[in-house]
Amino acid sequence: MAKDNLTAVLHGINDLRLEQRPIPEISDEEVLIAMDSVGICGSDVHYLTKGRIGHFVVTKPMVIGHESAGVVAKVGSKVKNLVVGDRVAIEPGVPCYKCDHCKQGSYNLCPDMAFCATPPYDGNLTRYYKHAADFCFKLPDHVSMEEGALLEPLSVGVHACKRAGVTLGSKVLILGAGPIGLVSLLVAQSMGATEILITDLVQQRLDVAKELGATHTLLLKRDETSEQTLERVRKTMSAQPDISIDCCGAESSTRLSIFATRSGGVVVIVGMGPAEMNLPLFNALAREVDIRGIFRYCNDYSAALALVASGRVNVKRLVTHHFDITETQKAFETSRDGLDGAIKVMIHVQARNANNPIKF
């Protein structure tokens, strides 16, 4: 067994270090994974720059990273679904299996969820990582390791669109053309939405959204109120959207999502903004606009994998930058600052494409 376990550890705000850590010992129901690809998520950057997300606070050194895929290097004695050499995507949260939420199928709401790179739990931007075998998903040969890592954000889009009730003929407004907005666009298309408007402050991201199939794009103006933007939305779409998916979480975008949605429609808030904000609740109540939140995903990884494996969804376009794990600092700077049109930055723990049976 190799001894090199180079690991990216967050010690505090803007204090990210590479250091050696012991290779973990696995339990009977776990697998040891030789990590391959790890994407940088907005939450990773937020922990780096702010040291917290809501009530999740970094109080001790924490391994970063949770959008990931790797190769099984060792299996526990009770593991039946995987063998050494399997390429897997890792669903990064492991629940308790015992609470009412877990028993009722909403394990993402488990109060004892151990989620990668969410304090106090370590993430998996490391050479070797252990994980519960039943939260690892074997990848078909024609699905790349990078696509496996992208199943994590894609599952957020799947969960958001399922919560929203996207269906054949839906008209959808998506606020924010970052990675989560773009995967929500891809999933909404796959579920039958026929008109999708996506907004952002950055034209380059809107260009990618258009390339991925958005019906309309709208460049936002920083000095514009949500009410002013509403008029431009109404002039752009053929009718008020049935569904609005807020992938920003800013007060202005959440307000716009409520105002824009047709009476009887649904607003899903994906982006996590301030703990409290000023929202037009009377407007929503009087028009029976449902406001729904999502927290990560639940029973969505299999669907996300099926969408990619079938070719219904192409997530490859989201990856704009590639770095080796030894370049982690530069990778995070690129993601944090949006350098060179960065959308999804991918860190390769092993040589890129080394574990892909098919040449991509």
C-alpha cells in the first residue's frame, strides 16, 4: 500500500495547506478509495473565504472537497456491491440510518448526517479516502471520472427540479448561471421543460447557458431592482414562468423569483443567502405561489448517473479548468476569483484520464 496521502486541509480563513495525513483504516461496511477527480464547489470557496456557512463553522483544521470520484482500493468484509478496481462516484453525505427522517426516506434531513467538508467532518480532496460503500456508485466504462465527480452538483439540480415539479411543457426561470444554475438548466430540459430563461451578472456564463440549450438569457444589472428586472423577464418569456429556481440566494434574486412566478406556481430556493431577508410574502400568499427549499439531495444520485450515462445530459461543458492536487492553491484562487471564465474547476488527484477505460 502506498504511503503518500497528500491532503488539502483548511486551517482557517484563506489558509489552505497541503499536508500528509495517515491513510485511513476502513470498517466492515466501508471502502478505501484512491481519489481521482474532485471538483471545487462554491461552498468550498465560501469556507475558504468566510470560514463558515450559516451555523456550520470551521473551528479546527478540515479537509476540503466533496464533489468527487475515485477507484476502490480496498473493501470491507461486509461490502457486497463493490470490488477493488471499481470506479465510483461518491455521494458525500452518510446519514445515521436510524432517525425518523432516514426511515421515512428523507435522509438529507438527518440531524446526524456526516457530510464531506462540512464542519466537523473532513472532505475528500486527498489521495486516499474512506466512505460507506452503499453511498458509492459504480461508473459504467463510458462515463469518465470527471463526469462521476460532477454527479454531485448534478444531483442538486435533479433534487431542485423534482421539488419544483418540472414536467412536460414547463416554463422555467432560473436565477444564476453558475454551476448549479447550469445543471438545473440541463435537468429541467431533460424533464420536459420547453421554455427556460436563465439570468446572471456575467455574460460569459450566459453564453455557456445558451450553448447548453437555454431558450432565453438575461444579463442582470447590479443597480436594477427586482421589480425593474421583472419587467424585462416578462418581456422576454412568452408567459410568466410556472417555476422559478433561485440558484443565487441573494435577497434581490429571491424577491424576483416570487414576483415573476405565475399565480399557483412554484418557487424553489437553492442558493443559500443571508439568514434573514425582506421578501414579498403577501404577494406569494395571495397568489398561492408555493415557496420550497432544498437541502442538497436525497435518492437522486442514481437518477443523475442515469442522465449522464444515457447521454440525456452532458455535463462536460461545465469544466473549464484542470489542476493537479499539487496545484490546489492555484485551483482555489481560479475558482474564487472567477479567473479566465472559470465555471467548474476540477482537481486531479491522479493523472487526468488515468482511470478512464475509454479515451475521452
